[in-house]
Amino acid sequence: MLRTIGRRLLLLVPTLFGLTLLLFFWVRALPGGPAVALLGERATPERVAEINELYGFNEPLIAQYFTWLGQLLQGNFGVSIQTQRPVTEEFLRRFPATLELTMFAIVLAVGVGITIGYWAARRQGKPADHFAVFASLIGITIPVFFLGVILKWVFAVQLGWLPSDGRQDPRLDATHYTNFYVFDGIITGEWDAAWDAFLHLILPGIALATIPLAIITRITRASVLEVQNSDYVRTGMAKGISRGTIRGRFILRNSLLPVVTTIGLQFGLLLSGAILTESVFAYPGIGSFLSRAIFTRDYPVLQGFILFIAVIYAIINLAVDVSYSFIDPRVRVQ
Amino acid sequence: MTSAMLPPAPSGGPVDDTAVDDKELLAAKTRGGGFWRDVFRRLRRNPSAWVGGVIIGIFVLVAIFAPWLAPYGPEELPGQQYITPGHIPGPGEVAGFPLGLDRFGGDMLSKLIWGARASLVIGIVSTLVGLIGGMILGLIAATFGGWVDTLIMRFVDILLSVPSLLLAVSIAALMGQTPVAIMIAIGAAQVPIFARLLRASMLQQRSSDYVLSAATLGLGRGRITMSHVLPNAVGPVIVQATLSLATAVIEAAGLSYLGLGGGVPQTAEWGRMLTYAQLELAVNPWIAILPGICITVTALGFTLLGEALREAMDPRTRAR
């Protein structure tokens, strides 16, 4: 068990290593060189020479790479060109926002998705099932940003039920210890702040959750269908085991295996969907900062954030793989 | 195969009653025709295949015949005089603009039609990039094995270590603001999928009987790969290509929504139309709704067809 985890972590290292190589050479491969890319229209020959000196772009490539790698390993991911603050700091400031949103979306996706998937499978062939299948198909193909825009229009602009932007009403002077706004509101006892933060999570959360929700619904449904028609379920029923036990311990538990596997993948979808969703709702997480960094060619931010996200994604996948062996005893025996 | 294949008993005698009550199965057994005929036959019976096919057909036709179908050019702004700060005409309000105008004064109908063309081109090219790149990598990895295989798969893992949209976004961002950048970016994100697919398919085929017998007969490795293994691996690749087209359309829209892909604000691309539509939601929601529906329906068409194809090729449901 621990050996598997250790092995997987070890495998992670060359992958990340390769990623840094890729990122490094991407930036250097840009036309005109990285200095021109950094400066944009303001690139005059003198400024280019200055930047080259400052960032050491004139050194041989290998040397540059190892200097950069060394900095990375020391935790120095450079400074954002736009905000002039360390990339690490920018990431840590905004990550709780995205994490809060992502957790909300995952809870929604898993909770609702498994429920609907199970419900549809139990009513296979009936109109309810067809509707669920169709709805999940739409859920998969609808673009996140379109859904976000529609939600915003219906619930914020037209009905005014929910706020349309941001994380919190600026008029509420809320204290933030952990930067997880809902949590902060709860631990400081500022219930109105917590509630307000929660309201701000709803629309972007729904938009973000939709695709994973649809996928989880489909997988749950397919899995439950397969399990409920299997021999051991039939045997259980023949033996007279109560319906509740059959549903809970036989069907549900065994059909959850494939679902757990995809949750890790969904996390990746959520992280990438965050870019689009946060743009639509002006939600100040890493997604919106990243999209701004794209426009302003803020390369240190781009490189740093991508590496961070890759690490997080890999760790999540590893955690899911490990949990898989807890849930499925067959895997454990190996 | 069942006893429906046996000739009827010459006289009297017990007749096999496991009659094939399914006309289609009977046709399959008597006409045969091989894998593809079979797939096509099953596809024809699947309603979602039809729906998907029709949607794709319309989309492709609109895209190809855009210059003749669209009343105005892709970047024309014929309706500028009808735009006021608080009012943008919606569908049916102004004669000559059946679907209304956008915030710049462009005709929505024309924009949507030209957008179909842009989406089709980007979708096809990026899927091709992913397909060809992935197939080459998968082919090399599976054929040579050993350290070549490991190296290539490590590279694929690296590409997969970042969620695909993020990967596409970063590549497009670093490459510059051109449509070509988008196509390569989305394609690059698809490469690992195809590479893994082809490699797995080939490895699976490799241990199958017909390959072993071909090798016994003395066929060289290259020959075996080309004329035996590859054609059989094509099936899943086609399914994946169709599904990737759906993803490509959505991701392309997403990237142009973020502003990557160059062009001017009034460029006729569905994703780009949504970027600016956001600002006018209270004034005229149709500017946002129409392109969004186009993206969704198009992606839906490809998804339906792809899934129907997958079902038609699934060996478990085939060998009945």
C-alpha cells in the first residue's frame, strides 16, 4: 500500500520535471525571444537588451534552465509582471476562493449526480429515465461559460434573486482569517457574511458543477444498471434479503466504484472550468487571475500557476487511486 | 453461431425452433458482410445516430455554403443605425435582420452562419492534429516497445498532467493570438488521448490469433502492423475522433470567449460573440442565447453520433 503510494509519488517527479522542461522551452521558443514576448509593444532594442540582462536571457539555455529550476525548488516562482508580487503569494491569496468554489461544485455534482443516476437506473426505460439521460447529455455538451451567462441572466439580472459577481458584498465588512469566506463567517460568528458568501457561491457553483454532474449521473446510471442485473443481486433477492439492504449494500456500494474513479478526473475539469466560470462571474480566484495573465502575457504567473495546478491535479488523482483500493477489496488483495 | 445457420433438415426431422425472430439479425447472418456493414446496419436503427447525423449534416452544409447563405459578410456591420445605448433590436424587430443585431450592428443570422464555418474549420483541423499526432506517437510506442514506448508514454503523461482546457489555453496564450494557435493548442490537448487509444488498441491486437499466424507465416513486423493491426484499431479511433470533434467545438468556443484567437471584437465566431454578449444581457439576451445554442447543439450532434458509433461497434452487444 505505502509502497504503491511511494512509487506513484516517485513517478510524479519525472513527469513534473518534464513539465518544467516543456514550459521553459515554450516561453523561449516564442518569436522574437522571451524579452519581446514580455515587453509586447513596448519592445525597443534597448529595453530588450535590458530585459535580457535582467532575466539572464543571454546565458546559454541549459544554464538558464538550471537557474530557473533551482529557483523553483527554493520556492521562488518569480514575480508577477502585472502586480509585481511574488507568484506564490498571488496563488496562495486566490487559491482558497477557487477551492471553496470547487468544493461546492463537487459536493453538488456528486450529491445530485449520484442521486439522479441511481434514480434513473431504477426506472430504466421509463420516461423519467429517458429524461435523465437527455438532460445529462445536454449537461455535458453545454459550454460552461454559456451556462454561466444564462444563469446570470435569469437569476441575477432578471429575477434578482442571487448576486451576479464577486465573492462577497463589499458593504459587509467581514473579517477573513482563512480566506475561505463562508468558513470565516461561521467561525467569527458573522452569520450575515457567511450567508452572503454562500449566496455568491451558488450561481458559479451550479455552472461549474453541471458538466461533472452530468458525467457522474451517466456513470452512476450505467454502473447501477450493470449491478442491479447481476447474479449476486438476484441471489440476494432470492435469499430473501430485505429490499433496503439490497439497495444499500449490494447495489449502491458496488456501483460506486467507477464513480469514485471519475471524481478525480472531474476535479481536473473543475479546475479548468474555473477559468471560464470565474471570468463570467468575476469571481476572484486563480481562474480569473490566470485569464488576465493570458491577456497581459504574464509569463511567470502562467508558468507558476500551471505547475501548481498540475501538482494539485496529480495529488488528487493519486488520492483517488488510493481510495479506490480502500473501497474495492479486490484491488487490495493485489 | 446459432443453428439458424444450419440447412433445414432434409425431410421431417426435428426443426430447430430457435428461429431468429429479429429480421435484422437474420439479415446479418444470411448476408454477412463483415464488420463495417454490420456497424452501419446497427447505426441505422439507432435514433440518436440519426439525430446526431442530421445535426452534423446541417452544420456542415451551413458552414460550407456560408458565403451563399449569409445575407451579409462576416465582419460587416449593416445595422449600426439601429443601435442605441439602451436598445439593441432582437429577433423579428427590424426588417431584414431576422435574428436581430449584435452590439456592434452586425446581423446575428450572418454572424451565426459564418461562425459555423469558423467552428467547423477549427474543429476539424484541431481534431486532425490530435488524431495524426496521437496516432503517430501511439504507433511508434506500440511498435517499438521498450524504452521508446516508455519515453513516449512519459511525454503523454506530461501532457495529461494538466487538465486539457488549461493545456489548450496555455499553449494558445504562449503561441500568440491567431486561429492557428487555437487549432494547434486544442489539437495538442487531444494528442495524448489518441496516442493512448491507438497504443492500447495495437497492444491488444498484437496478442490476437491472426497476428500470431501472420507472423508465423513470415510476414514482417511492418507489414503486419500496416495491413492487419492498424485497420482493426481504426474503429475506436473513429469513435474518439467524433467525440473529440464535439470537445473541439466547445473548447474552441471557450478559447475565443477568453479572447484568444485574435481577430477584432466583431469577429464572427460563436465563442467570441458570447464574450461581448455578456455586457448586454439586460438589453438583449438573444445576443448571448443564440450563439450558445449553436455551440451546444453542434457539440450535441457530434456527441450523439459518436456515442451511437461506439454502441454500434461494441463487441459485447454485437455478438448475440
